[in-house]
Amino acid sequence: MTSLFTQEIHLSKRHDKIVSQRLILLQQMEDKLGGQNKEKASQMQAAETAFKRNLSLLKLTRLKADEIYTAFSQRPCEPDKHQEVQDNAGYRSGREVSSDPDSATSTA
């Protein structure tokens, strides 16, 4: 009888030790999960902030592109300047460019 009682006490102590270890592990897991949730919330907040910033930059870029397009589309075409640019391009390449459109000869 004493042997059974001793075994019962031994098993009870062992059970208490196992339960306390499980409680420690459970607390560690809860702490880790809580930290992960805080980190995830922080990452989500950073992603949301970045998304809003990127959206704002995209809107600003589109607005500026529209302004540039409007500014260039409203400028009158200057054919004399265009011809001058073409003439200078021919001069830089070493070719002599004639102002006569019927003349297709150039010297190298």
C-alpha cells in the first residue's frame, strides 16, 4: 500500500511539473503570437501609408503630364524653325543639304 501511495505522489509531482512546463510554453507562444500580430499591424500600417503616398504621387504625375501635354498642344507650329533644325542636322552629319526640295543630291 505504501508503494502505491509513493507512486501516486511521484506521479502527481511529475504531472505538476509537466503542467507547469506546458503553461510556460503556452505563455511563450502567446507572447510570440502577440509580437507577430503587432509586427503585422505595423507592416500593414506602413503598406497603407506607402499606398496612399504612391497614389498621391501618381495623381500628381498625371496632372503634370496633362499640363505638359496641354502646353505643347497649344503651341503654334513653327515650320521655319523645324526646317532650320533639319538643315543643322544635315550639316553635322557632314552632308551638304540643299534648300531646294527637288535636288536630291548631297555631298559626303
